[in-house]
Amino acid sequence: MAGKVKLLAPQLPAEEDLAVRDWEDLLDDPDYELIEAKISGAKYERESLERCILAKTMLAGCSFAGTVFERLDLTDVVLEHCDLSNAKFSRGVIHRAHFKDCKLTGIDLTKVNLGHVTFENCVMNLTDLAESSLKQVRFTGCVLENASFYGCKLKDVELEHCDLNDADFNQTILKGIDISTCTYDRIDMPIQALAGCTVSPAQAIGFAKLLGLKVKE
């Protein structure tokens, strides 16, 4: 089912019109820019790269595990089956991007500006989004166990059928957020931040118990 939030899809040429490039092409560019390209199977792990710019580009089956991307700029980018485990994107900008079937365990997205971004069927355990700004962002079918949304600014954010076990939402206002289709055994979500949040009947019972209410089931 399509979400209610209207997201702009990445705006890039058809896949067959993208130039097939290598990751080394970006590294050889003095400005570290790559535009209208497709890269498959690249491996650039536990490295460091500052002010990298990717635009109108597709990345497929690439691994950037443990790499530090300082002030990364992703615009109109699709990433499929990529491994970004423990990568650091802190203070970057991600706009009109689609992460599909990616491994993002432990990725550092702190203080990142995300707009019109979809995370689809991604493994995002231990993802750190602390103090990030999320505007028109959708998480669908993602595993977000132990993820941190601490101090996030959320606007038009959807969480659909996600695993939120032990996720941290402290210092985050949840007005307008719908977690009714999500699952968890435990969640760090202060009662005072729940005003305007949509939950399922079963979830409502759990939060009522936290308030000390006795609920007849």
C-alpha cells in the first residue's frame, strides 16, 4: 500500500542511459564528483573521503563498509543491495534518494539532513540518526533494532512494518508519526512525546500500562 506522505523519487536518467563508471573515476576527479553514472560491485571499505558528491547516479552491489564520508552530498541517487555497515555519513545531505535491500547496520547518520528519502527492506540495526533532520522520509519493511532517533526533527516521516525493538526516541517529538504497523518488545519512547502519535490498540494498552493504568484485556 502506498504511503500517505508524498515523496519525490530520485530524478535520474533511465538505467540504460547511465554511463557505466568505476569508483576510481570519482577518486580521480579533483572535486570528488560523479554525475549520471552507474557503478556496480565497487568495494571501498574502511577508507576516508571528504566532500564527496554523487548525483543522478545508481549504485548496485557496492560495499562501503566502515568508510568515513565527511559531509557527503547524495542527490537523486538509488542504492540497491549495497553494504554501508558502520559507514559514517555524519553532517551530510541526502536528498531524493532510495536505499533498497541495503545493509546499513551501525551506519552513522548523525546530524544529517534527509529529504525525500526512502529506506526499503533495509537492515538498519544500531543505525544512529541522532540530531538529524528528516523531512518526507519513509522507512518500509526495515529492521531498526537499537536504532537511535534521539533528538531528531521529524516531519512527514513514515514507519511502515518496521522492527523498532529497543529503538530510542528520546528528545524527539512524535506528533504525526504512525507506528501502528511496527513491531517491538521494548521501545524507548517517552510518554510525554507521544501526543499526536498514531499507535495500534495493542500498543496503546502497553503505553497505558506505563502510565500506571490497569487495563482490562
